[in-house]
Amino acid sequence: MMTRGTAALAIGGLLEQMEDVRESKIPVLGDIPVIGQLFRSTDRTQMQREIIIFIAPHILSDSGRFEGRLLLQRYEEELRRTEEPADEQG
């Protein structure tokens, strides 16, 4: 993948789905056949999560230190200079 400057890339697609079922009832009354349903309740909860990873590229100097936008500007200027002669020859 390629980006311009320090634009961040987003990588996603890791999904997790969960379902939670909880039953609550009044003791004894919830266990009675037929009418026990009046004294019970069931709650269902569904959750979905997605993991997204953001990557922001940075250009390092030869010494391995990050010199911020100044180094990026130098790199872009050098790239433009190397592309100019190819455009003039075309």
C-alpha cells in the first residue's frame, strides 16, 4: 500500500460477535409448569466489536531518528527533482 506523506492507513476486518442470554425467575413460582412463564424473563444481548489498526508512516533519518515534517519535506522535494527530468524527456 502507498500513502501520501504521513496519511494514516486503516486496516480492519477483525470482527467479534457475542451473545449473552440471561434468565431470571422468582424461585419456586418460575418452576411451575404452564403458569411459571408468568414469573420468568429472558434477556438476550448481542454485541459486535471490530478491531481497526491505524498505521501512520514516518520517514527516519540515516541515524534512525525521526526528524518530523522537515525530513518529509526534503524527501518530497528530492522525489520531485528526480521525476522532473523524466517528464521533460517524455
